[in-house]
Amino acid sequence: MAIVLAVRSATFAEHEPSAYAHYARALCARAEARGAKLVALSPAVVAFGWEDELVDEAISLTIDATRDDGDYFNLSFGLSQGTLVPLFADAKGVAQSIAIGTPLSVAEALAEACGPRQLLVDGSADTLRRGELETIGEPAIIFLGSEQYLAHFCDLSQPWKSRPSARSGRRVHHALMSKVSALGGGDGAITEEVILALLAEKSRVNGLGAVRASMALAIAYAQLGRGSQALIEAMDALAMARQDGVPRAKTACSALVLKLYASAGKRAEVEKFLVP
């Protein structure tokens, strides 16, 4: 199961292709920093996928994009939930992120059905059924082939009735942890653009959001060969996790710090410091 967010530009064709390409790349970097993977790309639509527990990251990305874009690309958004089927696999059989599936088609249809700076959410999405999202206006009925979907406009100025606290309390998202496991080798995906997006993210969030941003920065700096900056961010993340008192966050941060020190041959020197 996945959370799928489709981001559609109504005016991309009116701009220089390089301008829209630059914006799409920046949006992809920002989404990756929030734990998303690019699942589809077309001239008008960029779509991202998250694990089910990360619906708040999809909402936050939407809010950021509407705020930063203004009316330049006339972005609209559709959010759905369901199973995606990867299109490709690498040489080892590992599934790549580009995918197809009903939730992607629904998300794209929802993004096309709403106006600029609006988010339509599929009515069957868990976060709506649990009553977590604040909605505005009348529901919309979307037709996709022979199927009919009821969708709701999310109030982006105040999206949450009740935050998914149970999930927020235990999440250190999978995208970060997969990068931790690969730390040292690097995959070439980290760029200065990603660093800037993460720094901006860290400056505007607090709590577990700041912990995740610092962890992501530590990983990004490590992959760029900036060991000192990586350790500073990892220790900052650990300090914040200890302050928030979330066991899984502390465990993940400690593992990251150990990994960084181990890569420098100093694991034993820091293990005693990391005792809870």
C-alpha cells in the first residue's frame, strides 16, 4: 500500500521547458527529503509515492509547493492510496520506484479535477476515513473509466483535525533508514539542491520533523564526504530525539552516529556515550 501524490501544472507549456524542468527537479529533491520516491513523470504531472504512514509528509509537501509556487505553474494536487506495481527492476531484481496502478491514475485524475493550489483527496484514503483531515466545500465526484470516486478538498490552511500521533511517535521513515544501511557507498543521488532543501526543512520544523531533517542532512553530508558536518547533524538529531523521548527515534539516531564513527574507525570510542 502507498500514499500517492500527483502534482499537476496547468501552465507548464506556457513556460520555457528549462524553467519547468528546474522546478520539477527541485520538487523531486524536496519530496525525496520527505521520504518520497518519484513514481511517475509526464509533461504535466509529477507523482510521488510514500509508505502509508507518511501521509502527513505528502500533505506538508503540498503546502510547501502551493506556498512557494504562487500562481506561476498553477499547481493542483491529488492524493490517493493503494497498491502500486513497479514497472522495472534493476540487475539484481530490486524493484525500481517508477510504477503503475489505480491509485496513481486516481491521484492524477483528482489533480486534474481541482483548481490551482487545491488538493483533492480520495474519499477512501485511510486518513479521511479516520477523520484526521479537515475538508472544505462540497465533495467532488470523479469518473475514471467506468469507476466513480468521491473526493474531498483538503483545507490546506488548517489540514488536520487530529494529527496521526500514534504514527508520528514511532516514525523514522524508511527512506532515511535505507540510506543509513547504504552509508559509505553512496548512490550519487545527493546534490547541493537536496542539502538546501533539507536545511530549509530543518529551519521551519521542530520535534520529530527536525530530528528527521537532521538525520537526512547527516546522511547527505556523509555521502558528499563531509564527515565533520555529518557527525554534527547526527549528534544534533540524537540530542533532539532524546529530548522528545521517542525510543525508536533515539535508537535510529544512535545507529546513525555509530555508523558514522565506525566509518572513521572510532566506533568503540563513542559506544559508551550512546548508552540511553
